[in-house]
Amino acid sequence: MATTRQAHTVWEGNLIEGKGVVSLDSSGIGEYDVSWPSRSEAANGKTSPEELIAAAHSSCFSMALSHGLAGAGTPSTKLETKAEVTFQPGTGITGIHLTVEGTVPGLDEEAFVKAAEDAKANCPVSQALTGTKITLSAKLA
């Protein structure tokens, strides 16, 4: 069954001096301030589209890797994934780097890296972001 999730943003003012609030509507877990300086300089307690993409990508990748490992008969006990989304003002998003460290009993490093590469290629967020260079570092804990 297909699902649809919603978020919305209310923005006031111009790009440089304006500000906005991103609301995560489907979950109802919060509203988060966003501004151009928080996107192009320091976060200063506000989020950015790139941070939200990083959150989506790290969680999707972790789910895909967990599913692939379990399907291969080597379920993980822990996966810790970081996604770093690089934004260059005037250019846009220039890359995403995923870093994952996993605890997977009975699996060697080579097989873990292969499973991680498969998850990177096949998680739905990676597929949605195919226009962006996505790199990966993977290792066992």
C-alpha cells in the first residue's frame, strides 16, 4: 500500500533576510526554524533543506541495509549511519557522503561493504537523488 507524507513551510520575507518554519505534518513531531544564513553559513539552531535531506537519506539507507543484511541471513544488531549533504551557494547540492558502521555477527568486512553499496544504490532516497553524486564509507564496528 502506498503512503504519502507531508511537511510544509511558511516563509516570510526575501531570501537573504527572510525566515521560515518547516512543519513535519504527518508525524506532528515538530516545527523547525529555517533561514538562508542557516543554510549557507552556520546552522545557529536552525535547520536547512540539506539537513532534512541528510536525515531522510541516513534513515532510508539504514533501513535498506538492515533489510538486505537480514534477507541474506546476516541480520545486523546495530547500524550507525551519517549522511553529509554538501551545499554550495550559487551551485546547489554538490554531493552526499554516507558513512556507516555496523555490528553484524558472522559477516566479514568485504561482505558488509558490498551490502552497504547495494543499499546505497537501491534505497528509495538514493534513487530519488540520482542527479547527485553519492559516495560511501562502510566498515564493521
